[in-house]
Amino acid sequence: MWGNIGLSAAGLQHWLEGNQGSELIQYFQNITPLYHEGIQLRELGVTTCIDISDGLLQDAGHIAKASQVGMHIEISAIKALPAYQQLNQYFDEETCLKYMLSGGEDYALLFTANTNLHISLEGLGAHCIGRCVQGNHVSLCHQGEVLDYRIKGYDHFG
């Protein structure tokens, strides 16, 4: 994954609540699409990538369904992201994870790549947040154990 997740949704919530002094509002108001990063991913051979606009889990589900590949998203990797530390200044763990996993409008990039490519991309600011597995669904995991997590993200047809 490349970019921040959860900050835009949290910023929108602060804005709606009238908390105009919150630093999180900037992530909602000042969107920066990762065009150059997307081009770089393509040039490095990444063939599966999506902009996270409906929430991480929802958009991961789009990749899983279209590619017929399962994904295990590791909760400890999500909590290690810099965005979690920012959100955790304002919210409890459950709320931070809700914003990060299902908030949407993040303009971050979710992609799949082999391990060697992930290692080189981490030096550029990308983060490995899980792994691909057999199947065509997305699971949230903690130390490899699948968690029961029902909130998925924005559903355009729901």
C-alpha cells in the first residue's frame, strides 16, 4: 500500500463536527492523488493496483474478486502505519481502525507485488500490509488468525 488511509475520513468527521482547528481536516480538504507513484508502480511491473476510495477493505475486495485472489490484511501492519499514530492522538484503537479500514476517500494506492518488489518499494514509502492467499475474499488477520470484522466500507449499490 502506498499513501495514508483513514486520515481523510477522520478529517471529514472533524469538519462535520465543527472542529475546524483539527490538523486532520487538511487530509479531507487537500487531496493529493498519487499519480507519479502509480506510474512508478506500473514501470516496476505491478499489474494489480487500485485507488482506495471506498475504504481499504472494500477496495481490497474489488481486487480479490476481479483477480480471483484472496488477501489477508494484517492488523499489526495497519497499526504500524504512520497514519495510525496520527489518528491515535484523537481516537481510541477501535475508531482508528474503523477509519483506516473503511473510511475511504484516501487517494492511497493498494497493490499486489512479489516480496522482492515490496522490499524495494518500502524504501520509497510503500508499506506491506498483508499477503495474497488462495481464494477471492479479503480477511483481516492478527498474527495470521482471521478476525471477525464486519465493517467493509462504502458500497455504491447498498
